[in-house]
Amino acid sequence: MNPSILIVEDDAHIAQLIQMTLQVSGYRTEICPDGIAARARLSDQAYDLIILDVMLPGLDGFSLMEALQQAGKSLPPVLFLTAKLDVADRVRGLRLGAEDYMLKPFHPVELQARVEGILRRHQVETTVYQAYDVCLNLGTRQVTKAGRPVELAHQEFELLAMLMRHQNMALSREQLLSAAWGYDYAGSTRTVDMHIQRLRSKLDWGEQIKTVYKLGYRLEVPA
């Protein structure tokens, strides 16, 4: 079963954006609009990850974590969302056990990457993607073609995961570079082109991975 994620966010637009982004990847999601409602839900339901806004009505994110810990509740990993992050807030959150922080506004691709990283670190079962005769398992990081294992380098795997997650969507070289190499990578987007060529060769996907003129690439899958 795919991981379940609780989104605790009072801004309905942001909450829905997060939910749509995660559902594309196959995650099960629920939304809570305030800290008090989230405390009640977390008291009797289990989740694999909490995406938690710091500034919430009723009970802020830090106070919510403190209240649950004082009640003896075992918490899953927490990814904090905040519009402004200073050192004191970061230290407080980390001391409470937060796994990571994201600043608003954020790019959906970055959110996906951070969620996947957290779940991988905590060895939570993750999504399996299928396209043609190729299967990619995010949890085991295994790729098979027609049932046979395909050996991929780390960046090749990340590029393929990105393409399979966004089937039939045009992705820029910059998006692919960030997903596979990280947001602080200073290398050229030509690196993406080289790795895409290797993917095409290893998977025999010369026609399936389309070049999008002056933009990037798209994994084309029949509806």
C-alpha cells in the first residue's frame, strides 16, 4: 500500500496544490485546516508522513508537535512548511524532531523530491510506476524491463522516475536536472541530454522518450 500523508495547512489553495502534487505520485493524502483538527486526527490515525505548516490557527505547528509528544504519541517524519524561516525556528523544529523544512512558495517538483527522500530514509513502502514493459519501484530502487532487471546509475534512475511520474507531460531540462542532481547543482543541462541518451539505449526507448524542442523531454505513453 502506498504511503499515507497528512497535510496540515490552513491555506486551501496551498493545501490543494500539495494534495494534487502528491496524488500524481500515488500517495494517499488527507488535509487538515488547523492544528486542533490535526491533533484529533493524529490521536487515532497513523500516517507515514506529516506535512505541517508552522503558522496555523488554533494550534501552531510547533505547539502541535509538542502536544502530541507530551501525550506520548509516536510521530511519523514531519516536513515543516513556513513562509519565513529564521535560525531560532529551525533549531526549535529540529529539536522537536522535524525531518526537513520547505520555504513557501515552493515548486511542486521540489516537494515531490523532498517527500520521496524522507520516505526513503525511513524505509516506507513507495510507489511503483509502470510504462510499456518497464516497471520502476521507488522503494527498492529497482527497474525491470519485461521482467528483467535493468542496471541504472543513480541519476539515470532519478530521471526515469521523474519521467514516469509525469507521463505525457513536457519537463524542462532544468526540472530534470534539479530532480536528479539536486537544487544546488551548478552543472550544465547538457548533462541531462547525455543521461537521457543512455536511458533511451538501456530501455530501448528511442521513440518513447520524446525531445521537446527548446524545452526538454516527455515520456509519451498511449492513453
